[in-house]
Amino acid sequence: MADFWYRCSLVVVPRLVQGLLTLWFATLRVKLRDPIGFHAYAARDTGIAAFWHYSFLYLFWYLRRYPAAIMVSSSKDGAYIARLAEQMGHVPVRGSSNRGGVKALLEMIRTMQKQQVNAALVADGSQGPARVAQAGCILAASKSGKPIFPIVWACDSCIRFNSWDQTLVPLPFAKVVVRHAEPLQVPAGVDAEQIEQYRLELEHRLNRAYAAAWNELGLPAHDLNARKRRSSSSQEIQ
């Protein structure tokens, strides 16, 4: 019986959430900062969107006009996100950095090439650390030959979840700043040292754009308090 209700909820819940988000996000006052011409590029070719985990829900909706292969956790809870992403026009690929990550990454690249869609990757993975880039985006760019487009957003009012990344959802009628950073092209056949260099560069571009977005609104980093708590805890342990 529990399995029956779970299957029913997989059909109903994502549809309800999609309808709610469509009405909800339509009220947002969005300021787009796109100096590198992401939308013009996306209209003619495919690429890899990279963003921090805190921002995933709004960006799934923001990127709905540019269908993308999206890596989603293989857990039961991840099934809801996969269905929601699918309803927004994306192609979910099940896996994470900790469970089936390599297999899912290869499947994502095959999906990009076979279906001629973009890829969207959470740069800091499914479990963090928050705003620290992992190697997945770099490997995907190297193997696919597609550029990485770092994307961030900030808002002046939001719902904040008490999760490892302080996931945000902008409140209705919030002011949202979306920033596109300079794309990153990764050559084929990169070795371990090069992967680390490009990983650090992606992290730098994302965090620089992130800081600029929140500064534009005159607000501190959304996870500033969480970072202070972690820093204090580390000092106490030492």
C-alpha cells in the first residue's frame, strides 16, 4: 500500500509543484545580467550550465526554454525532482557525486550528444561542501567539447531552508538578479592537474558572480551565518 501511494504521489506532487512555481515565479521582478550573451548562444548551440546547489529550483524554471540533461539524485526523494525537471522540459539523469556519479555523468554526456540538448550541473554536487566546485562539470566539458556557462542568482526576499547549502526559493514579487559569468572552455583529454586548475577557475567565476549579484542588492552572502558557524566550530575543535 505504501508503494502504491508513493507512485501516486510521484504523479500528483510534481504537477502541483510545477503549477505553483509557474504562478509564483511569474511574479518575480528579474534583472538579467548577461554580458557574455548566454541566451543568444543557447538559441543556436548547446552548452553546460553550472550553478551552486542553493539555486537549483529557480534555475530549473529559468532554463526551461533550453532543455537540458540534469543529474538528479538516485534516491526516492530525488524521483520527485526528476519528475519536476521532466515536466519543465529537461531530461533527468539519475545519479549523484556519491552514488553512481561516473555512470550518470557519462549518461549525461551521451544524452547531450544524442538528443542535442544542454546539460545542467550542480557545481558543488549533491552534498557539498557548499560553493566549492567539484570535478564533474570539468569532466563533462572536456568529454563533450561544450563550454561551461556559470549562472548565479540573488534575491531580496526568499524562503531559506536549513540544509547544508541553505537552499533558497524567492518569495512572490521578490527582486531577483540573475548573473551569467564568462564561459569556461575545457580542452579534451585533461589530466588530473589540469582538472584541478579548471575546477578552481570555475569555482572562482561562480563565486565572483555570486558576490556581485548579492552586492547589487546590497545584501550579504545568503549563507554567511552558516559559514560563520562552521568557522567557529572548526576553531573550537582546534
